Amino acid sequence: MHNLSNDKTNTKTFEMPGKCPFGGDRIGGVEGTPPTLSDWYPNRLKVELLHQNGPQANPLGDDFNYAEAFNSINLEELKNEIKGFLTTSVDWWPSDYNNYGPQMIRMAWHSAGTYRIADGRGGAGEALQRFAPINSWWDNGNTDKSRRLIWPIKQKYGSSLSWADLIVLTGNCALEIMGFPTYGFAGGRQDAWEADNATYWGPEVVHDMSKAKSPDEMVSRDKRWRGRNGDADYDLENPLAASHQALIYVNPEGPYGKGDPAASANDIRVTFTRMAMNNEETVALIAGGHAFGKSHGMVPSDKIGVAPEIAPMEAMGLGWHNPQGKGNAEDTMTNGIEGSWTPNPTQWDNDYLINLFKFEWEQTRSPAGALQWTPVDKSAPKTPDAHIEGQMNDLMMMTTDIALKVDPEYRAVCEKFLNDFDAFTQAFSKAWYKLTHRDMGPRERYLGPEKVNENDLLWQDPIPLADYTIIDAADVADLKKSILATGISVSDLVFTAFSSAVTHRHSDKRGGANGGRLALAPQKDWEINRRTVPVVAALQKVMADFNGTDKDSKGGKQVSLADLIVLGGCAALEKAAADAGVPTEVPFTPGRRDTTQELTDIEMFTWLKPVADGFRNFLDSDFNQIAKHVAPEEMFLDKAQLLSLTSPEWVALTGGLRAMNANYDGSKHGIFTDREGVLTNDFFNVLTSTDYDWKKSDSRGMTFWLKDRTSGENRYSATRADLLFGSNSQLRAVAEVYAGNDGHKRFVKAFVKAWDKVMMLDRYDVKA
């Protein structure tokens, strides 16, 4: 080999290895290194968030059928394996009391407990506890160890068992081995494959946690609350549910860490209500969960290492390194509070409530310095140490526990459970089932032999099964004619069908056209739905005419109002497309059923009421007071994401609705056409045209005039939900495709596909 070091002619070139003669010999960053687009323009509309967790991230591929894979598992054998693991301790992370059960209950609870009713986000459904930011929240300390402990089981079952299902099932098995009768378990949760970078978890600014002096610096509440606890106008910002950034529920030491039980009860009530739990469910969950296990607080938080997401590479995804003593077992640190609530922490009993009410409790401090409570009576029962044989410790209560005793409403529930242990057991069983299944949607999505088939769980938004034969293609054709013969405008039919379906939320699978709830309270009374009332009445007459004839002569066939509402939109769009010169068949899948007012939880459905809906050009009259820091177009993006739309689907759907004048009040905002009710691409043609100039028509820039550049006349009016598709560079790029000379047919095809997607979002009875 030629020895360059001895080649005098090359001395100048090689005396500085790696030096480029043209410069550029320093690497300052790679893809993703700040400043990124969001650093340059932090207030830009982040349309790319619609494409999170896309198929490119999924290693299982589009053809993988999780339902089939999960159903191939012998659930009884799987549960026996989990239960065997729970009582088999390992050295690298020993179990408390020789039982991993309490630890796994906490893992499952914290996975599910992120759910909030306001937007349906959070919950156990995608196992997002595996990813940042949730995996590194201070409240999730050491849940990384819990998931790593059950990895051998996950590894064995592979893709047939999602992390999301395994986490919940492990929590159920943990309860069962400690003598608690669970209400049931349903599989069907499918894992996410990337971190959720979109969900709004609160306004508190969390700085670079790698520079934090203590890992609990992320826990703050200074911006999400209005007023102070105890004020008349004390209120938590929507859509949040947790009382603090990086906590699942509330501060166990009470608001502001002051140890005030009454104030703690206030926060508990707000937080658990936002998580869709009533007073009885709240008490059942707290008292039931605290019947097991212990809290850990042997080491001050500033001694604990960084969270998993910023842990050193050699930690292999495990965070919160504890350098004190053993680093685990009797030296474990999680939330800073130390001790157990009951004398027998691995057995289901009523000792938690018995001791809470039997003894007076005084404030003390844990070894980590956290505020907690201990019995005043020193003869009160003790609890065995979780690791040191023969050592007995004082019982412990948190401020959140004392709150149940102090608050009159919670106290009444506690006393009921004290006097009726069976009622307590049933209440906790049902509340736990609700907690861990709340975000799964309708029961059609539930898998496995332990799923509960009862139709009496109101939070599942039940829809009675059909006791008739579903209409066929010939009936559909006849009903389309009957609907159009009513004289209802195509615009009204499209608006009504879309209004019935647009309530759907992909987050927790609630809402949608199935059930026909557009005709029931509260939806029928919403301002945004007033235009649908006469349409629904006319369709009810069509339904009565069809169903009122001899049922037997039609083979027992009947049509639901839910189906008729959607079918009316489809019939109208077919007419609108034909009138535009692009004859198109709009897909329609029958089989929707109607529910009843009694099976509709008005309070829970009120959370689905929109404050802003760009699809129907709606803004609540109090929008500026309600959403002081959120622009209408940001809420429009939020709704598009809840409908699981891609950006092309969002653009096409909006353009088609504008062509049909599907504005909630029939206004002309965004109706850039003289052929209203015809499925043209005029919206995009005008939006991208240079023949017009746009000017604000109000001081706040909420509405605009489109002025003819030549004449100066006002030609069209628009809102921010209209101009968005011309002003945002990513959305405009799509709009330009539909505005091209070859774009009309492409637009109609895209619109119809997006329309059918929205109409079918809640049809879990016919899709996986």
C-alpha cells in the first residue's frame, strides 16, 4: 500500500486530515436540527399534523388485520401467563410485597387516565404512554420499568397483542390476583407508532428538560386555571382535564402543595368530571385504587436522574435513574410520598375506607420531603414494609385521600361504600371498566371473550340492535327518488347529512351519523343545527311512509332515520355532480340504526357541541371570549384532525361543501359561485385567481370582501375558514390542483371519497 505519510508531494494536502480545500469542513446540524420551520414561524398553521402516525410509520403494513390476530390468542392462557409473572419478582426491579400487581394497576391507570371528555383525546387506546411527552411526565415515574417488565410477554405474542391491550389487560389481571372481581376486558386497541406531537396538554411553557435542575420542574399549573382554588370563578381551561402539566390527575399534596383537603376536593371534582367521571365513580376509583400497593418517596426528587426521553443512550430508554442505595426496592422514588394506605396492600378489602374514617390524621413529611398524613392514634394498624422483612410502618394517606372525608358529597359516597362493601366493589369494577375502555368507542370495536355485551352502559352511547331487515339496493334507489321528491333543496340535504356525521371524533370514536342523534337533544337544539330541523322532519315523513307499509310484503325491511339522513346527502350530491357535468355515484352503505333519547347522555354529548366549525362556516357568538388565544383556522385544523382527514381530503371536502352552500346559516361567505348547489370547482378557481383582491371587512379580520381588481366592486365575501385554503402554502398547493384546467373531475372524485369517509367514520359495525 502506498504510504502517504512519506509522499512529500502530498504533505500540504494531508497534514490536516479531513480538511476540505474549499471549506465546509464543519458539520453544524442534520435534518431536524433547530431552527426548523416551527422555530422560524412558530405561529404558522401546522397542517402536517394531519399526517401524524401515517402508514409509513407502521411496520405491520396496511394489510395487517389486528382483530383477526388478537382473536387468535387464547385469552385464558395469556391471562395465566400474566398472572404468573405478577408474582415472580426479578432482581433488576424487585416487586413490592412480592407482587407486581399494584405497580401494574398504576401503569394501566395512568395509561387510561389521560383521557378527557372535551375533545376525546388521551386514553389507553394507542399506548401513547410509550412515547414522549407522556412517557416522561413526572407523574409517570417508573412506568417505564413496568412496561419493560412485561416485554417478554409482549415479545412472545408479537403483533397479535398490542401494547395498548397488554397494558390494560395486565392491570385487570393484577386486580384479579388480589381478589378483585373485574367487570370485563375488551381487546381492540391498536398501537400508535410515533409520538403524539399535536395534542394540547396545557399552556405552561416547559423548557428544555435536559437543563432542568430537578425532574419535577415540569409540574406546573400557573396558566391553565382561572383564579385561585376557592374563588367563585375558579375554572380549568378547555380542553384540559389534568390539574397540572405532566400530571395525570391532581397534585397528591393538594393544590399548590399546601395540604388543604377541601381545596384538593375542588380540584378532584373538576379533574375527574373532565375525565367523564361522576362523584360516585370518582370515589370508587380513588378508594379502589388505593386499596392496593404503596407510594414511593424515599429519595428527594432532585437526586433522581432525567426522564426516559432524555436519558443517556446506555440507559436504553429507561429514565429516572436513582443513585441512592439500591436505587429500587426500599429506596424507590416516584411521586415523593412514602407508604401504604392499608395493612394488606395486595388484597381487595375495605380497609382503606375503614381506616380513613376510623382515625384522625395529621400532616407529616416523607423521607423525600413530600407532605402526607399519618394516624394521630399511634395504636392504629401498621403496614408491613414492602421489602424489609419484619419491619412495620405507619399507614399513609395523601391530601387527596383526606379530601374524600372532608368534602360533603364525596363523604356521602364514602359512607355508602363503608356500609355496603358489595356496592363499593361493583362501583369500582364498573368505574375501572369505564376508565380503561372509555376511549374505545362503540361496542362493535370490542374484541375477545370477556367483552361486556350489556346495552345498559350509557357512556358507550348505545344504539339498539335492528329488529328488521336492512334495505337493499332497490330500496335505496326508490328512497333517493322519494327524498328528492320532497322538494328539499340539495343544499339542505347535504348540510343535514354532513351535520349528522361531523360530530364524530376519531379520538374516542364518539359521535357520527349512526344512531340518528341529530334528531335528539342536545344536538337538535344546537344553533349550528337549526337548519337541519325542517329537513329531519321531512325525512321522518319519508321514513314513516316507507316503514308504515306492510312490513311483511317487503321482507321485513325498514329504513332508519340515520340512514335516510345520510342517503339524502348522497342523493343530493349525485344530482349536484350530474348538474356539474360529472355524473358520479356517491357510495352509500345502509345499516345505521336509530337510538332513543333515553339512551343519549345529554351532558356527555354536550361536550361535542362545536365552538367553531369551519366546514359549516360557524363561529359561536362568544368565540372571542371563549377562545382568546386560538384562531378559528386552528380550531378548523383541530376538527379536521378529529375527523382523521388528510390535507387533500380537508381541502376537497371544504370546497365541495362551499359549492353546495353548506354554511350553517345559509350565508354567502365562501360561496364563490353563481351556480350554488352544483358540484363545481368554482371555490378553488376564485380562491386562486389573481383577478381579485381581498380586504378585511371588520377590524378583527374575521370576515373579508373579495374585490374585483378592475372595477373595485365587492364580488364575494369570506371568513378565515375560506381564505385559509388560499393563504396557507400547503393547503393552497392542494387547492391549485383542484383549480387547474384538469382539476374539476379530480376534485369531484376526491370530494366524494372524502364525503364517504366522513359518513362511514362511525360504522364500526361494518369495518375493523
